[in-house]
Amino acid sequence: MNNVKHLIIKPLAFAILFACTLISTAQDTEQKSGLDEGSLDSQFDYIIKKSSSYEAYQVVKRTWLNKVKANTLDSIKGLKDNILNLETKNEAQLNEINSLKSELKETNEKLNQVTSEKDSFSFMGILMSKKTYNVMVWTLVFTLTLAVVIIFLLFKRSHSVTQKTKESLNDKQEELESHRKWALEREQTLARELNKLKQKYKGLD
């Protein structure tokens, strides 16, 4: 009889132990899948759902709390690392933006210099813009044209005065020649009359 009990109890104990092992393994698997996966929010939901209630309190396994705490600390560390990486990337991007701004400024300065040199050229060792050069050239052309016009007008006036002077001189010369001829004729007439008077006085003697 004792042998029969022993034969019955031993397999039963073994079966109970095996069942407990399966239940414990299933709980560990469920715990692992509930606390090792998903977000912190889902993990807290899992703890609330799986923990037992006592009056107004919720009884939670310490191992679960430690697990969630570790997961929370890992999440916080991951967030801090992400923030640090983002700050590092942001600083690198700011440095790159500042570098690009500096290069853009330098490029604009070079472009303005090239544009200025393109619109300018050296004249007698002086760098001046084409606009200034054009103004200077047209001012010089206008000044020379005005000077030529004034000189032409003065020459024309002088030529006119010279012509009038020549005409007046010719008139005076003609008048002088005419007067000289008249004086010569008058002299000759007087000389003939004087000869006649001399001959007349000689006849009276």
C-alpha cells in the first residue's frame, strides 16, 4: 500500500512541479514581452493590468518596478544622448551656415570687385568707371567743340575786320593816288604857268 501511494504521489508531485515550472516560464515570458518591448506608457499599462489589487491599492512586483525604472533611466539616457547629438549637429550646422555666410559675403565682394573692374578701366594710371570716363570725354569734346566754334567766330570776325581794313586801305590808297595825280597835274600846270610868266617878263625887258 505504501508502495502504491509512493508510486502515485511521486508522479503527481512531478506533474505539479512541471506545471509550476511551465506557469513560471509563461509568466517570465509574458513579463519579458510586456516590460522589454514597447514604450514606457505601454509598460506602465502592462504593470497596472497584471498587478493585483488590494482595496484602493495596486500591488506591484518589485522586479517589475525595478525593470520599468531601468527602462525609464535607459530611455532618459537615450533622450539625453539624442539631445546631445542634436545639439552637436545643430552647432555643426550653425558653424557650416556661418562658414557659408562668410563665403557668400566674400563671393559677393569679389563679384562686386569684378563688376567694378569690368565697368572701369585705367586711364593714365587712374582707375575710373566707364560712366565717369564717358562724362569726362563728352565734357572734353563739348569744351573743344565750343572752343573751335569760338575760335572760328573770332577768326571770322577778325577776317571780316581785316577785309574791311583792306578795303578801307585800298580806298585810301586810291584816294591818295588820285590826290597825288591831281597834285602832280597841279604842279605841272603851275610849272607851265610859271614858265609862261617868266617868258612874259623876259619879253618886257
